[in-house]
Amino acid sequence: MSAEPDKVTAANLAMLNTAEGQAENAPTSPVTDGSDERSQSLRSTMSFSQRTMDSMNTMIIRSILAVNEEPKRLPTEKRKAPLSVQTTAINFRGFVQKSGPLFVFQDGVESTLMWDDWLWTTMWMGIWALISLHPRLFLCVPPAIALTIMCNTFFIQFPIDDETRNMAPGDALRSVLQGTNLLHNEPSAPPIEPRPVKEGEMKYFLHMRDIQNMMRLIIDGYDHISPVVKYLNWSDVPRTLRIFQGSIVALVLMYLVAPLIPWRLLLFLGGEFVLVHHHPWLQPALNAIKKQMGSGRKLHRRAQRQHRLKQRLLDMLDEDSLPEYVWERGWKNVEVFENQRFRSSRNGDSNELSWGPQNLKQDERQAWTRGSDGFSAPNSTPESIRLEPEEGYEWIDGDDWRIDWGGAWSPVGVDDQGYVYTDQSWSHPAPYAYGLDASVPKTPSLSSEAEEDELDEMSEEDISVSYRAVTRKRRWLRRAVKVVETRT
């Protein structure tokens, strides 16, 4: 299958090389021979559609070649200065000297977002509300910026004296308009002019610091965006194909829904949300509310519904990518349970590092078992349990063991890692480590809410030692397809 595209690419490459070689070897003299005249006459007799098809064929060939090699740069490359250490040093020095306004603007935006001056940020919230609800006011932004700059530079060149500053606003304005003649009065200070900072000044080093931090922002932005490429570069063909199909559906839906969206209200709410989201009082309040809500069992019940919905979606996507022969022969899920026990650490390590199969006791279940109750086949090892399918089945090529995130096998659900926590005797299951984690309920999910409330009101001393989640288990799944019976 892969040989045909290679042949096409090789043939197209040969055609392009032949055409480019003929063009390079063609005489540059203004004297032309008969072949040039014949080609020009032939081109002149071609219709517009034929010339269009010829151009499209050339573009398609170049696009095919671009798949296997890096495409050529745009023609703007010939207008760029060549790389030079001296030019780089000169440009970097000039950038450091003249990048002050850029960082002043950056600091202003950051100060506004982080509520360094709440009156200033509140003013911009009002300005954004006015402009977003009346988009035609965007045309007033450039002249408003120019007026602001001229007002600031005016009061620097023509400062107000102490007597005028102590007057009422109306009297001060009347005094300035009557007693000042801008065309004849001499300014009290020289006008502000752009002046690049000199090497060795404090601002020069401050600009270098800002350039350093700006480079860090670009690096962090690149690191946050680059992981998205693996979803779009067809490294995983089924996953990228699903994204491609979803993008087509989203494109059609957005085209139909776009006229119905209240864009003014959306811009207003989006801008205000960005400013409110960075308020220093908001994050601690949200964290406190989240912590308070996280201690209730209703939140865990809601999380179980989300886990099961997530598992259904993952199963649908995985089953859609199964080969055709799997659907024809039939398949089933083979389950294996992973068992672990908690052991307190003396060196102060976290609970996550204290869970493991090495903590299991000798007289209890093994690390890997067939059933959720800890049953294992005789004379079987954990490796054989996970690697050998049942009789009459074989593993599907390319399909590996996966965690059951939904937890439909558990009556109480599972946590974010797929675990169900139990006590010393592997009973009283719960989707959280009760008795160990202070941020979750200190009792398991019992049969009735009255019993749960009664245990919640008990103190730590009254709660039995058995009500501590010192064991846990989770289910792994793998698809096995029926073996084809060979007839003799």
C-alpha cells in the first residue's frame, strides 16, 4: 500500500527536476530560437481553464513533495538581511535601548489584571463594559489615546502653579483659559522627547531584565502549546481522525449558530470575567468553598456519575477504532484486579508513596487476582494472570490493558485513579481514603444516610480502627477476540 505514493512522489519529483533543470540550462541571451516561439504560441492558444488546470497541477505536485520534505520559504526571504554577529549585536543593543514603551505597556496591563490599584482596575472594568456593549466606540480609542498623551505632556511642559491647584475645578479651568496663551507664553519645562537609554544606566539593565522575563514567557507559552501538536499531527491516526471529524461538525454548527450568539454580551462578560478572575480575594474564597464542598458525600456521588460518563465516551471511541474482524468474530472484556495495602511511613513520606503491593500480607490476596473478592486460579502467578487470555480467546493486536475509570463493578464507584478503598478486612468500600485523608469523609459509604450521619458526628476516638481505608483495589480491562476454529 505504501509503495504507490512513493512511486507517485518519485515521478513528480523527477518531473519537477527535469523542468527546473531545463529552466536553469535555458540560454539567458535575449536571442530566442524557434522552440521558444512555438512554446509561446502554444501557451497563447491555451484557454483560461487549461492554464488554470496547469497551475493547479503544479501546486498539487509541490504540495505532495512538501509532505516528505520541508517546504520552501516564502519569497520574502530574499529581502531579509543575512545572519551576522555584528548585525545581531547592533540590533540587540538598539532593542534594549528602545524597548521601554513596550515594557511600560506590559507592566500597565499586568498591574490592571492583578488589581494592584483597585480604583484603576475598576475604572477599566467600566470602560470595557461601555465599549463592549457599544462596539462603535472602538473607533474612538485611537483619538482618546492621542488626547491622553497630549494632556499628560501638556501638564509637564506647562505645570499648574500652587495657587491654581488649590482652586475649585471650575475656577482653576477658568483661570487657566483666561491667563494662558499657548502661542505666546514660554513653557516652564522642555517638551518630552523619546530618548533611548544609554548603556550603563539603571534603565538599561531593567530593560535587559524585562527582555529576559519576556523570553521566559515565550518559552512557557511554547511548552504549553507544543503538547497539542500530538493531537493534530496524525501520530495517532484514529485520535486525529476523530478530532478532524469533530472539527468539521463544529465548523458547520458554528456557521449556523454564529448569527444567534449575542456577541456584545459575550464580549462584556468575557472581559469582566478576566478582570474578576484575577482578583486577590476570589481565589482564596473559591478554594475555601471547594474545600468545604469536597468534604461532603454528594460531591463524590456526582464524581461517580462523571466517571461513568467518561468511561462510556472512551469505550465508544475505542470500539469505533476496533478492526472489522473483531466485530465479525466477537470479543469480550477480560478483567484483572490490582490489590494494594497502605503502610505508615516513619520518615514522613506522603500517603501516595506508602501504597503498594509489597505491603500485602502473606495470608491474604495476591497483588493481581481474577476476581474482585481476591480469588486467583491455583498455581498461577500475577504475570500469567495478566498475560494469558481465557481459553478460546486471544488478545486483539494493538489493544493493551486499560484502567476501568467508570467503576461500574463497584456499588460505591471509584476515585480519579480508578481505586476503591476498603478497610482491614477488604470490606466497607468507599471511593475515598477514609480515615487517612482529612479532606474526605472519615467514614465509608454505608447503607443508609442516617448511619452515615451518625458516624460523621462521632469523634476520632469513638470511630473503630476498622474504619480506616488501609486497602484498595482497582480493575484493569483488556479486550480478547474469539479464536477462529480451523476446519480439517
